[in-house]
Amino acid sequence: YSDIIGFDKVIYDRIGTFEDLSEGKERFRRVLLTTSSRFRGPFSNLYGPGYIELVQSLDRVPRKIYEGRFWGDPGFIQICFDVKDMKELANYLAPEGYKFTVDSCPDGEIFDMGEASGHFTYIEDPDGTLIEFVQTHRVPLYKKIYLDLDKRSKDKPFPKVLFRIMALGKIDKLVK
């Protein structure tokens, strides 16, 4: 989580029993992480600070509750991160032992969803939690106006006014 995703600052690292986990009957290790730097990229103005809590059971061997299930199953939960260059990420992850378990564009094509398009991949953390990465290529701004993310700086955030315009498009659909 620190080297690959950037959650490099430990807020706390506690071991004990916790009322919100197993009614305080089992011991767990809880580690709360955050990032030491702000997120960058087109959608960074939408994101607040990021936090992730990792929880490890110490009194039992956990079972994978999603074992034997497939990506896309109803109710299947994962965490998701916006990325800027999926190919570069793949080249970084593979030597670290994290190859994509699902890749929507294995040959470099674009996954087209009509008004939007992107590249979607998954890896598993050591506990089997799915981590999704999304490289957005195109998002609808308003009616027939689209933002082509492939043609702009990968680190430059969109101005906040663009998100207000996107919201107008949603309001238009609700009114009709």
C-alpha cells in the first residue's frame, strides 16, 4: 500500500480487542495509513485526503469470503484508484509480483462504454483483497461534449468549474 499506491504515512498501528470488531472478543492488528502528499491528476480536485485501514485477525486464520467468485459478481467489493498510465503501472507491478488478475484492455485498446471509456485492471493484495485501477480516457462533460484525458497533462487537475458543468448534465437528465 505504501510503495505501489502511496499510502506511506502511518497514523496508528494498534494491537488489541476492539468493540467494533468481533464485539471485542478477538485480537486484531489495525493500521491506519494516509498519504504524505496530495493526489495528482485530472480528478484530484474531487478527492480529499485518502485514508485506508488495514485489519489483521490475530486469533484465527481468516478465510477468503470471495474465493471462487468472479469479478463482476453482484455485491463484489473492492477498492479503486485512479491511475494516469496503466502500461507504466503494469511494468512497475509485474517485477514486484503483482500481475493484473483482470485487464479490460490486454492489447492496449480502449474499453468503450458509450459516453465514457477507459482501461480497468485489478490486482490482489497479499490477503486477496481486490484493488482496482482505472485509467479514464473519456468522460462526458455535458450532453455531446466530452473530455479526452489522453490529450492533456496527466498531472494537471481539471478546473473545479468542469465538475459543476458535469453536474448540470445530471440535473438535465433528472428533469426530463
